Amino acid sequence: VTIRRQNYLPFPYDIVAVELEFDLDPASTLVRSRLQLKRLAPGPLVLNGEDLELLSVTVDGQSWEGGRYQLDAQTLTLDGLGDEAIIEIASRCRPEANSTLMGLYVSNGVFFTQCEAEGFRRITWFPDRPDVMSRYTVALRADKQRFPQLLSNGNLIAQRDLPDGRHEARWEDPFRKPCYLFALVAGRLTWRESRMRTRSGREVLLQVYSDPGSEDKTQFALESLERAVRWDEQRFGLELDLDRFMIVAARDFNMGAMENKGLNIFNAAYVLADPESATDANFSAIEAVIGHEYFHNWTGNRVTCRDWFQLSLKEGLTVFRDQEFTADMMAQELDAQAAASARTVKRIDDVVTLRAAQFPEDAGPMAHPIRPDSYQEIGNFYTATVYEKGSEVIRMQQTLLTPAGFRRGLDEYFRRHDGQAVTCDDFVDAMESVYVQDHPGRGLSVFRRWYSQAGTPRVKVSLDHDAARQTCTVTLEQRCEPVGVERLPGAPTKQPFHIPFAIGLLDAAGKPLPLRLASEAETRDSLLLELTTQRAQWTFEHVAAKPVPSLLRDFSAPVIVDYDYTDAELALLMKHDPNAFARWEAGQQLATRTILAATRARQQGEPFSLHGEFVEAWRAVLTVPGLDAGYRARALTLPSEKTLAEYMDQVDPIALADARHETLGALGRALAADWRAATEANQTPDAYSPDPISAGRRALKNLALAYLMAGSVEGAQQQAQAQYQGARNMTDRMAALSTLVNYGEAAAATAALTDFYERWQDDPLVVDKWFTLQATARSTTVETVEGLMVHPAFSLRNPNRARSLVFQFCLNNPIGFHRADGSGYRYWAEQVLALDALNPEIAARLARTLDRWVRYVPELSESMRQALQQVRNHPGLSRNVTEIVSKALEIA
Ligand code: ARG
Ligand code: ZN
């Protein structure tokens, strides 16, 4: 069944207060719920429930049996209630048998909950929707030996021992909240804590809990939390509103983390780190995710979503906030130039993610606006579009309003909606109320189409230079083909978007031209053009010769730019564009052209060699003075296969992967001396620190090693082996191991992999890395992966482990996965079905790896179609996987 946004109806009851009592037992947990409700409109009380055993129902203390309620597989309906009532429901659930990891489950002997989006209904019958907000009190009872820590939302108000070795804790959350923010944790945990004063002077307790033995790995997480609390006060004036804020690490977790009020539950991968076992990327992901969940306390919890179509209201906004947090943390304590470069590095990383994950999504069968109009299973809509494109849509509002105006808009949003469950329109209304003050006569009505239309707009740029008048006219023309459900009959025609498009112009020598619009007196270095119609033009004066345009600076909108640059113009931008983002972009485009040409050459059996111009442009980025290492590393990284595939009419994944590898090797050889010099110049001999300068050095040094290894350059193998053995941090050790496994001698690679497992077999997060390395190795086949699946350390039940092997193979091993005999796709079908029996949400994510099947060469796409069909025909398929595979087959 399809749920539609337009069918929203408010819930007819207010659930004023909720009292929950848990008798926690892994095999069978008893849950008593007491709901105090008030009628708001006529109608029965319909409660959601799933996989529950109902024991009893009473209304105002009277048993409500004998036909006074109706029970089916998904709902419990009570008729004939008064205007006010107290409902008491007793039920049982089975945490230990719950492999979905939604609702109440057990991981490593500890009870956890995950309620967003619709998991609370697996705990007790309740109106499981975000616009029903209540005050919660919770009593947790369990065996004291096995479950010494009993945690829930809000404040701990009482604790006592019970007979039979049990104990009880009572928690009270002072804030009204939707049930998706409910949480409990019970088990044996260790923790680290600190106290700080919020800016109004209140003392708060911050705690990070994790499994015993991991206590030395939580310091960075706790410090990240402290930084997040400070940053939200300083940047947005938002203060922590609780006396106590807890983070708990879980080994089994479906996603990254969850912002439950005062009790965030995290995938352990985003909490635990130390230099020996975690990489620079792990450290930065931890800080970002801790920030993200903490920032939800205001954007998500204080103001929440009216319904799940509004998910981007909290997710897009909170991703934007975590991206800004990271950028500010990276830039702090650096001089102005280094700070600007650090921000650009963060922007590049975010755009790389958007292009690799969101652009393909937005062109495929699951394409949806950041505020979808319909879904079959909401768990399928925690997507790159809702999150990452959602963040871009918020960022564009900040660009249009300026950061100061955006801040006023956000203040206004909280002034209007604190404590409410609202919509994306409510958010834009608050922003628009500020926008109109600064832009009389204009509004955000065209801008709002970013919320209702899917697809990545393309902006075609053309330049007209008039030598006689010394003017240059820039024409922007947008188009956005219907995608996903927009292609079904009856869909409305698409309207132009409001696109903030930042540009600059350079002369033939690479000097920036001051921009002066025909209508204005001012000149600027960079200008924000606002395209709000299908086509528009801007004429610049005093332009002596045809300039080279620097387009979409800082990626000012999530669009694709079409402009016919010559290779020489791209090389010029790579050297001279004062906008560091656009300079990176020029290099990526040049590399894209090179790899696509190499791919065509392979397909036609022709020889291929690198253009000298490309090699020299790459050398310049590596050697010109004045760039920091982190930026250089990004600028010298070749675009990924995923990003490149979007430029091909018919994707030939193996030719593409081989061409990319060939390009890597050729650059490795052509610039060998420079790569070696970069390796020397970027050692980090001091004690490990994950700061962006040191991380940037390691990134460049390790990229250099990868180029040298890919090019089989003399001495590289020894260098990689020495680095693997001698590494004092995981970043360097993993980087060396990865080059050994992908480009090195087979015997040395096997020895290193064995050594790595022996060293780290007791650390699950490192064992995940070990599986990932092998899953993505160039030499890995379906048979290799099947062999790894019977390794004692492998389990499909643990999402991190399944992701590290099965997902990594299907997603990031083009050569192994896309084998011509279709065996990769048959493996995919088997694993989707095996996972679906355990955990539908995770299965549906794996199912999405075949989204783009129609784009592949016919031999491959036909076997992909068969695999999709095989999954779809499977009896008893979950709603999650059904939605994905049927859309893939029907709207491809
Ligand atoms: N709200 C969480 C976040 O921080 C995501 C939770 C989604 N959970 C799920 N099982 N779908 O982004
Ligand atoms: Zn979130």
C-alpha cells in the first residue's frame, strides 16, 4: 500500500501523559503502558502494534474485554471512549529473538531500543506517529547482576533494589516528545563522563557509555560532544536543555545513530576510537555524527516533524548543521588562508558524497523530492536525497539570506514552533519572513519547488563575447527531466527551480576579471546569479576578450553544469581560479575526460596514453607552493567509478574500472619522483593527532603511495611493506595494507592480511576493516566473498559486519561484482533474501545496489533484471524490499 502526503489527518486524541513499566527479560519482556488521553475530535482510538502479544486492556480501571476492542495484526482499536480516559495495556515482546533491530532488542547482552521511524509499535500499542507528543515516565526493572545500568530519557528520579536480585530505575522526561524519541538501555556498561556549564550557567552531566573493555576508546567521543554543545551555543544560540545527556554505543545498529531525547544510541563505529585502531576518517566521522545527533536536540526534538514526509525538515537541516560544525572545527586555530582551505576541503568531501550517492539516486527508480509525496515503507526514505540534498537545500537558503539572515530565520523558526510538530513549509515560511524584509517584492515561492520536485537540474551555460562593445553575456538555461515516480502517467509538469549560481571570470592569462553588470556601478570578484526562470542572461561590461568562466563556485546549488570547456581552459582554471572549490572541480573534469577517453579506448581495443597537458596539470597541483596537503590530496584524487558512471550512456563497469586503474598507474609512473618527494615531505613524526593539518598530510602521503603502487614503481612495494609494519596509527597501517592488497605482490598481500587479522581479531571495528579490504580488492571474486562468509568472524546478523563484506562487495567492487557470467548478481539476490528474513531495513539497502540496472551494457542489465525479478517473485518478501525491487523493475 502507498501512503500519501496529501492524505494527512491529525490524530483525534491528545496523549497527554505516558507511563511505561518494563520487566526486562531477554526472552520475554513485559510492558505495561498507561496512557492519559483527551479527545480532540470524534472517532475511535486506533493504536499501532507489531509482533506483540496482548495480555490485557483496561479503560479507567475497568476491564475492556468482550468485543469492546478490535485487534488485528497491525492495530488495536478502541471504540466508545469518553472525552478523557486512562487506558492501560499490558503486552509482551521478545527482545532476544528480534533480529530487525527495530523496537526493543538485545545486542551483546545489552537491551537497546530503536524507535525511529516506526519501531515504537514493536514495544507497545501506541499512535506511532511523530505529531502525537506526550510526557513520559518510565520504570525499568531487571536483574541487577546482568543489567546494572538502567537508562532512559530525561532525569533519573528514583532507584531501588527489588526482591530476587532485581532492581528498578525510574526516569522522567520533562519535555513532551513523539514516541520515536523514546529510548531505553539496560545492561552492563562502562562509561566516561564530564561536567560542563552551559552558557546560561547550568551544570550538565555528559556521559558516554560503551561495552566493558572499550573504556579507553571513548575520550574523543566525549570531547566531540563537549565541542558540539559549545558550538551550538555560539553559532546558533541553542543551549542544552537537560541536566544530563547520554550517548551509548551499540555493536548492532541499523544506521549511524539515533537522537533519542537525552539518550542518544549510536552505532559503536561512531563512538569508539583510538589512534591504533581508528583512521583519520573514523575520527572525523565520529565528531560529525556526535554533532549531528546532538544538534537534533533542537532541530528534530524541540521542533519535530508533523509526519514522515517532512523527514528532511529535521534531517536536511541537521546535516547542514553538522557540516557547518565540522567546517568550523577544521578551520579553528588556523590563519585565514589555511582556514579557507580547510573549509574547502570539507565542502569537497561533502560534494563528492553527494555526487557519488545522491545524484545517481536522483536519476533512478527511487528518485524522490527531499519531501516525498508518497512511500510504501518509510524506512526506505532515510536517503541521500532527504539527508544530503536536503542539506544542500538548506545551504542554498543560507546563501540567499546570508549567514546573518539565515540565523534570524532560524531564530524565527524556533520562536514560532518550539514544542510543535511541523512541516517543511513552516520552516521555509520562517525563512521567507526574513527574506522579504531584505528583498522587498520577492519571495521564496519558486525556491519551494526544491521540496516538491525530484531530479538533478542541469544548467547549460553559454558565453557571448561582443568585441566591439567589450561586453560578455552569460546565459543560463535550466532543465530537469522527470525522474522516478514523476515519469508515471498523470504526474504534473516540472517547473523551473530557484538556482543560486556563483560565478567569476578569468582572462586568458588566468587573472580574475572584476565583474561589473551592465545595470550596476559596483564591481566584484565573484557574483551570485539567481536563476529563477528557465533561461536568463546577464551582461558584464569592460570585458576585452572572451573570458574563461569559473562556474558554480563553492557548489552554490546541487546541479550539473554543462559548459564546453577546452582542456586548456580547464588546465588554466586548475592553476589560477581563486575559488579553491572551482579549481578542484576543473581538475575533476579534466580527469573525468581522461578516464572516459581511456575507457573508450579499452572498449575499442585501442592503445591509450595520457595527454602531456593532463600530466603537467596534475604535477602542478602536486608541486606548486602554497597549497595545504589535505587540499592537494583531494585535488589529486581521481573521480570514483560511481561518479564517472553517471557520465556514460551505457555503463561498462569493468572497462571503466580498468581504465581508472590504468590512469592511476600511468600518473604514478609519470610523476614518480614528485610522488616520492611528497611522501618525504608529508611525514607526521609527532604523536598522533586527528587534526585536519596532520590528517591532510597523511592523506597526501598515502595517496602518493597508492599512485606509486598502482604504477608498480620501483621500490614502492618495499615502501608499502615497511609502512605497514612500522605504522604507529591505523590510518597509515590501513593505507599501506590497502595498496598491498590492491596493487602489490600477492604473497606479501596475503601475509599482511593474515598478520592484520591476528593483531586485531578481538576488535570488531577493525575486523570490519579487514573484511572491507578484501571485499573491495581488485582480485576478489564472488568465490572469495563466499569463502569469507564462512569465516568464523562473519555474521549476517550484525549490520556492520554485513556491510563490511556483502555491501562493500556489491557496491565497491566493480570488477568482482559485475562479472560477465552474472554470478555477482545471483550472489546479490541470495544475500538480499537471506538478509530480508532477518532484517528488512538492511536487506532493502542492499537491494538498492541494483537501482541503476538499466544504465548498464545490455548483457549485464539483462542479468541484473533477472536477479531483481527473482527477488521480487520470492514469497513472503518484506514491504521494504518489495518497494525497492518493484520500483526498480517498473520505473527504471
Ligand atoms: N534520525 C537518525 C539520524 O540521526 C536516523 C534514524 C533512522 N533509523 C532507522 N532505523 N531508519 O539520522
Ligand atoms: Zn539525523
